Amino acid sequence: MRADILGRDLLASRTPSELATYLGATGWRRIGEYAGARVWTIRSDGDEFEALLPVDGSVRDYGARIADLLEVLSTVEGRAELDIWRDLSTVDMDVQYIRTFPDTPSGTTPIDDGVAAFEGARNLLAAVAVAVATDMAQAVQSGRKPAAVSRFMRGVRIGPTSVGSFVLSVLTPVPPPLVPEQPLLPAAENKDDAEAEADGAAEGDEPASTVLESTVLESTQPFERRVSLGLYRAVLTAHEASTRVLAGEDLHVFDAGVQRGVSANLCEALAGMGGQAGNPFEMTFGWALARPVRRTTPPLVFTRDMIPVLGGAARRFRGNTGGQNTRIIGTVVRLHREQRTGAGQVTIAGHNEADPAGIRRIRMELAAEDYDRALHAHSRQLPAVAEGDLVSVGNRWRLRNVRRFDVADNPTETP
């Protein structure tokens, strides 16, 4: 389809820098300049093509020149000019395309399901942004969001819907690198990788690919790209967990995914995108050409029968009542520290105050003074209370950022 319908003014809105980024990322090579334009070439199917990109975006015929460039790109790529224009418009953005499949004419959806899809997309991105900002695995996130998340969400945009079932797009602007960098690979790009990581997490080992990504590559990326990578990783993990449950496994397979961003909040957001009718949907991940990703990230299709599985996983997480500012009540059953004095690890057999029936063992790191209190509680079998952030790590529970640790005066009291 010709791009003439866009109009010259709209065509002129793409800067030479954006267009050059696209050309470079798609295999074109710059060979020189001619008549105020840079000359780019590419070989395709044995033929050599040439394109001219104006150096100055303010020249009078700039829009017409971009129309000519689009025509050449369409010939080389075998794609409609409007599709290429869409990609040119997002060279500095990570884009998630969410395609739902309601029982309505193509391109339409019931209004309630459409609202649910948009809300689900927003909540999905917010859940991952919280996980990245706090650098904390949480099965249940609190309603309080860090300032970095609020700033990030203000920069995220909703793009135009597309023809084909009902498609919405979420656009995240990503700062370009200051220096050339190696393309970044999201962890677990296929089913085998995801299952291998899940198995390793269930055994208590952190997957090698996750370690590489978080410590060597992902930590060097801007916050926006880390959210996009975290989103792909978490959605892929939730997809694989749902598949395993449908194959006969228990919902506990979702627990291993907490370390990779799966949470009650994320599962609820995914389930919500199906709307009230529980429509199936597909997520496709596009990456800013200004910060290329080395390998493909195939679309993830959530079938209709996955929707209730995601809802069940969310309810299970919330039933386990983890989260920030959690109050644990119980008895000290294990203590360990390397020296005779100082900080150490303590395990309490107890329950979340909000879930008295959920008895579990919860490990925490205590400062020297609190460890001495825990030692006293253990020797006299006195109840103890600890307050902090309860998180699930594999099949174990941890209380992090302990802000209070008290011991009762006698076995019948609660501190």
C-alpha cells in the first residue's frame, strides 16, 4: 500500500537520524553523499538497491524524498509502505502488540472487553516496572509504587489499534546508547530454555542465563529497556507455567517464576486482557532498533483455557499472603551465625498476621541485637514477631528488610 495517503507533512515528521537508524539496523550500508543526501545501498536477492536520505530535514521537498525512500524500502522488503512507516515511527521504542480474539468482526471488540484489555496492558507493565525498580521478587506487590515507576508509566504510550481481530500497541520510549553496544538477549527465548530455567529454580539454583543477563548485560541498560526485558521474561515464564498446569501439573509451578517477575499482579493483568469473556490473546514483542536485541522473541499465544489458570495462580499467590510490610508471628526454630556475636540468620515457624491458617517456615537476616533477642526467644520458647517484606524464593519464604523484631515476655503473649 502506498504511503501517499499519509501526506507530505506526516512523512516529514521522521528525522534523518531516525531514518538512518532504521537503514543501518536493516542491513543498509552508507557509501557517500550526493546532492545534499547520504547514499545508502543494500544487496537483496542478487540485486543492488540504492536509497537517498536527505541530510537536512528542513528542506522544502523533504517529505517527497521520504516518500521515495519508502517506495524503495517497500520494494526491497516486500512489505506495504504503511507497515514500514509504522516501524520507522518506533525506531527508538520497545513495542508490545496485544492481539485479542473476541467473537466480533475483525478490528472490533465489546467495549467492556476493550477497556479490560487496556487496563490489563497498563497493569502488566506496572507490575514488571515495580519488580525492576525494587529489584525484589514479590509474589504479591503492594499498592504503593516507587517514584521511578510513576515516572516510567507517564512516558509509556498507547499506539493506534490495527486491523486484524483487535490489536492494541504499547510503546515505551528507550534512550539510544551513547556508544555502540552489543545487542541484548532476553533470557529464556524459547520453551526449552524456559523449562530449563524453571527446573533449575525449583532446585534452588539460579539459571545461568538469568545471572548473565542481570549482572553483565541487563544491568547496563536504561530502566525502560530493563522493564521491556523483564516483561518478556515474566510473560514467557507465566505462559510456560500455564502450559504445564494444563498438562496436569499443580499451580505450584508458578512459584519458581517469582524470581523472574511472575506475581499475583502480573497474572491478574494477563487474565484481565481476556476481558469478561476470557478471550484468547497473543503478545508480540518489538524492540527499539536504536538498541537492537540479538535474537528473536516469538509471539506468545494465551489460549482461552489459560485464562482461568492465570486467575487461579493469582488467587494462590494472594492466598499465600506475601508482600511488603508483612507481620509474621511464630516461634524461632533455627538460628545460625558465623561468629559468636554479630548478625545471623533466623528461621521462624509461623504465619502472616493476615493469614493465621498459613503456617510456614520463614527465614530472615537479623542484626546483632535482634539476633540476641531471637536466641533468647528460642531458648525459652517465647513467641516472636517480625515485620518486613515477605517474598517467595522458589519453594521457600524469606522476610527481607526486617524493620522490627520483638519477643514476648511469656509464652502466652504476643509481642
